[in-house]
Amino acid sequence: MNTIKNSTERILLSHGSGGEMMHKLISDVILKYSDSSESNSLDDAAELLMNGRHIAFSTDTFVVKPVFFPGGDIGTLAVSGTVNDLLMKGARPAYLSLGFVLEEGFPVEDLKRILESIGQTCRRAGVSIVTGDTKVVGRGEADSIFINTAGVGDIIPGVQISGSNAHSGDSVIVSGTIGRHGVAVMGERNGLKLKGDIVSDAAPLNEVVIPLLEKFKEKIHILRDPTRGGVATTLNEIARSSGCGIAIEELAIPVDNAVQAVCEILGFEPLYLPCEGRFLSVVDGAFTDEIISFLREETGCRQASVIGKIIASTPGTVQLHTLSGGKRIIDMPSGELLPRIC
Amino acid sequence: MNTIKNSTERILLSHGSGGEMMHKLISDVILKYSDSSESNSLDDAAELLMNGRHIAFSTDTFVVKPVFFPGGDIGTLAVSGTVNDLLMKGARPAYLSLGFVLEEGFPVEDLKRILESIGQTCRRAGVSIVTGDTKVVGRGEADSIFINTAGVGDIIPGVQISGSNAHSGDSVIVSGTIGRHGVAVMGERNGLKLKGDIVSDAAPLNEVVIPLLEKFKEKIHILRDPTRGGVATTLNEIARSSGCGIAIEELAIPVDNAVQAVCEILGFEPLYLPCEGRFLSVVDGAFTDEIISFLREETGCRQASVIGKIIASTPGTVQLHTLSGGKRIIDMPSGELLPRIC
């Protein structure tokens, strides 16, 4: 319609969801000026060699809307998100930074409530906030509050986790029911009265992941938290990185009845809904039962489940064996799914 | 006027400038839930003990308006700011994280230009971007682009820098002319045609600070970059932390003629204007001449100057010996000076 402006590409909401286009742009442009091999993967967490030791380093910015939702708030998310990213690299989270952008007029009482969530979540995760920054912008120049956290932690000795580490015969495990965070936030945003009191799963995973890694070390091949884009997106990323196929069983995927009901009404697909307190793991197939028993009995993940397996065929794709006995390819999402979900 | 809402305190722009009220709120609320000694100082950079080695860790969020200004852009600032915070702790900056908040509709060409600045500034600073995150929010939910960086680096062995390390007889040094960043951004924001082509001093300081620390080690007592609140605020913070007085000579403070002229017209005080590529240092008085010669001849800081000294009297205050022979107390700023300057 407007040919004058056709040449001027602009950022869309969808640039923030899958993130592939944005990642490519950032890495292409920045890598032009960088000689460092560390820059070659702009993962959610990086592994650094400092003084001969392996350290994980990660960052996330949180813009969730609304700021408060059933089961947590932006503060819970800001700590859990970065703590979990470090854990997914096999690291013991230690220290966080905290950067605020506040809109002029934001209620101080709300900030205090968020700070209390941050403090409580830090205590639960065993991490300390050691450095911070606060910027205030004018009314209408930001939407209430945005929080960035970055974190560092030592990688646990003996752990060998990498996104390309899935092998045929490995099992795919999820640590609990999926989709609660997405439904809790979307329900609150839209003023829905949700049945069954669906609360977000947002939580730090250290109490589960650290014992798991200490006990099973190199038997744990991949750890990922299925946040933006959910389980479907994360599994597709694993299939691509490892050059393998993944077959999952619809029947085996734990979904709360209340979440399932909301999804059916609103047309959401649980596999694409974000979780903020769950992890996916690809593990040595021979240790599957032992790992599931450990998760259920020793770490409180009573609904930890084997949801599928790594296969040699159909590399790079994820197939779902449906309840009705059919097969369906689970694709990467396209476009913006749920803006400002974290 | 509105008694119903009187009890509801709200964030003001001034909460972002001096930052004292905000720092106190954050530390008070978070420290309630934290046992860690590392949390006791929410400095711009923290010193961490990881695996028996000393690491500096720092974060800053950048919301500068306008995004592009003479001498740099938000990308130059985002890298320089965190690199310089690490240097001010005596660390060799190594790795950065990068977190974007983008407003829907932001031009992709502008993002590319900013990414190129980030890449070039990283190369100059000898650091790598190793982890990142991008969030997109709707139109009107953020003002174009905000960038957070966090960074880590090893503290240089033998260096002993601390904000409480100023002693009577020490010299106060500034590495170059002050105030250019503040004038460049405010001029651009207000559409002023500034005489003399005033460009921001925004730059990473590694090429100066690392050689200085390697050569003079423990003779360098304090390093600080006078960003928000400028030289006046930073000197007041040093006087308070060290429990000393500071006497500075107006005649000795290097200010570009063009900056001075703009300040006189607009009513700015150069001592309160932010710098983004300068540092203040408190050094062993016996090495003053040697350090100034080194800065001027070996590091290219031709206008590095001794601007004053640490004195035992009037602890906690900064006094200016004026051109006319008088004395004036230089206070901490109150209220919002220059919003969104970095």
C-alpha cells in the first residue's frame, strides 16, 4: 500500500517469539567484528573458560504482562529464568545481576512486592544478587517494569551437557506437567476466571537439577527448559542440533486436566505453551527407569515422565504419536504465539 | 489534592538519577531474604570469589534518548558502560551478555547500525558477546530500544582498589576533559546546533586503565567513572566511602571551550555532567607526577590532569577552590538532573 516505506523493514512482535531471525541478525552482525570462538554460539547460556575453570554465564530480560499473575510475578520469573538457564548448562547458579527499567508513576508498593519475590526466589535458589542498576523512563516510555537478570555459576565437574548430545536410543523426559505458566499468564491478562485455580509453574529448578546431575553426571545428555515456544519448540531445536529424530507419545505427556480444558476452549496447544519451572532432558536410555524413579522419589517431581525417545530416522523432525494411533509432525512455531509471556 | 491516593507512593524520574533511594529500597528489601555477605554492597560492579579466583561482575541498562547522538549510539554506550565498570574494579573485561527490549516497529536498519557499534566497541575493548536475549513489546510499550549488558572479567593480580581506599595526601586525577557526553546527548535531544562539533566521549577505557594498573598496581587506590551525576557526584561518593575530605581546583579541571560555552548558555554545571569515556582516580600522592606523565605520554590521555587532593579535614565533603580564589562546597545532586542520558 505504501511503496515509499516498503524498503524500511521494521521489528515485529514475532521477532521476539521464536527468535531465530533475531538471533541470526545479531550473530551475523556482531560476529563480523569478533575474532572470538566464544561468540560462535549465542545460546541462552554460554560456557566460559576463566582461570582454567568452566563457568556458565546467562542473561534474560523479562517483560511479562501482567506483572503479577497466579503463582508468581515478574520477580519470580526474573530469578527463576536465569537460574534455570544456568542449570540447563550443568552449572550451579551462584551470583545474579539485576537491572530495572521502571516507568515513571509505577507504584512503589508494587516494586516492593516484586523485590520480595526476588529475595525469596533467590533464597530458594541459593543465589545472591551482587550487582544492579535502575533506570527510570517517563510515562508511556515503558510499560510499568522490565527486569533483566544475568547470572554466573560453576559448571559441575563430570557433567557433559550439550544440545548436540542426543543419540538414538536415548529417552526424552519431562520433569512435570506442562503449560501452566502460559495459561496462568494469559488467563490473568484476559481477566478469565479459570477453573481449578491454575497457577504458574515458575520456580527455580536447582533443588531437582543439581542432585540429578550429581548422581547421574554424563548419563544426562541434554537439559533444556521449555520456555518461549514450549516443549514443541525445544524438541525441534534438539532434533536440529543433534541431527536426530524425536518420537513422542501424546498419552505420556503430563498435562493438568484444568490446563487441558482451558486449551480446548481457547484453542491453545499445550505443547507450545511456555513452562517456567519444568525441564526436558535427553538421557542415556539404559538409565531411564532409574532416573525417573530418582526424580519422582528423591526430588519431589511426582509427575516426571518419559515422553518419548531419540530415533535415527527422520533427522531434524519431531513426530507425535497421537492418542488415536496416528502420527503427526510437530513443527517449529511460526509468527508470534504469546507476546510478553515472560 | 487527591487524598484517596496520597498513601500510594510512585516512582519518579528522580529515582533513576542519584539512585540512592532506589539502592536503599532494593538492598533493604532483598537483603532481608539473603544470608550472603556478597549482597551487602550493591555496587556498580561486584567482586566475586569463584574457584578461589577473584572475578568482577557488573550490569547496566541503557535507555539513552535519542538512540543516536554525536560520537556514538546506545550500542557504543552499552558496551563501554559495562566494560568501564569492570575496569573500575581493577578487572580485565572478558565476556559480555546482551539483552534487548525492542519496541514493535523499530527500524531493522537502526538495529543493524546499533549492532555494528556494539561489534566495533567490543573489538576495541577486547571483549566477546557470549550470551543474549531479545524481547519485543508492542508499540507504545517501550521507547524504541533498551539494552542491558552484564559483564565478567578477572581482577588483575596485585591491584587493590576500593571506594574506601582514599588517604590524606593522595592525589585526585581525571583522565581527560569532562562533560562531553552530557552536552552531546542533550544537544541532540533538543535539536541544538552546537558550535565546535561536540561529540560524546563514550568509549571503552581498557587501552588506558589496563596498562595503568599493570604498571602502578597498588599505587592506584580508587578508580571510578563519573557517569550519571558526573564528577561532583562521584567525588562525593568517594568522600563518604573513605571518610575523607576532597579539595579540588576549578582551574585544574579540563573542560573543552565548546562544552564550557554550551554550559554557560544552558545553565549546566560541567561538574555534574556525565562522562562515558573518562575516569577519576585517587592515587598515591608520591607517584602523582609519574602517573600523569604515563597517562599523557603512554596512553594518549593528553589532557589527564591532577584536579585536587584528599585532605583529612571536612570528612565526607568536597570543596572547590574557585577561579576567583573562593571556596564552595560541591554537594550531591538532588532530584532528576538529566533523564535518559545513558
